[in-house]
Amino acid sequence: MQMKGKFVKEVLIMCGTAILFKDQDVTIIENIGKDIFNDLKQQCGCSHCTCKLENKIVDFGHVSPVYWHEDDIDWDYGY
């Protein structure tokens, strides 16, 4: 018996929420990939922390620190 077909390699991208602190401000970025968060984390403390969101380069300026939260934030509960 000969089997024919396509094998598709699926890639699971972990999404979550990035929490960026800048002076007295907090920026929440929901539903981003861990790879984008890692790029932001590497730029932590730089004068221009940038990433590509929705096909646009966004400059958050100087942010420090940066945190990761898996999944979305439950705004009714607080996290």
C-alpha cells in the first residue's frame, strides 16, 4: 500500500502580553509573540526601544524594565 499526501509542519507561536515601564507610564502590548518580547527585552534601557507591530515600526523610547505575562490580562481581575 502506497500513501500519498502532504506533511505540514506546524509552528506554535507563544503569544502573551508585554508590560513596559517608562518613568511614571506603563504600556501594555497584548497578543504579541515571545520573539517580539525578546527583542524588546534586549533593547531595555536603550534610548529607542522599537518593534514592528501591525506592519509599522513603533518607537517606545527609553523603557525599563520590561515584563512578560502569558496570555491576555484579565482586566476585570487585574492580571
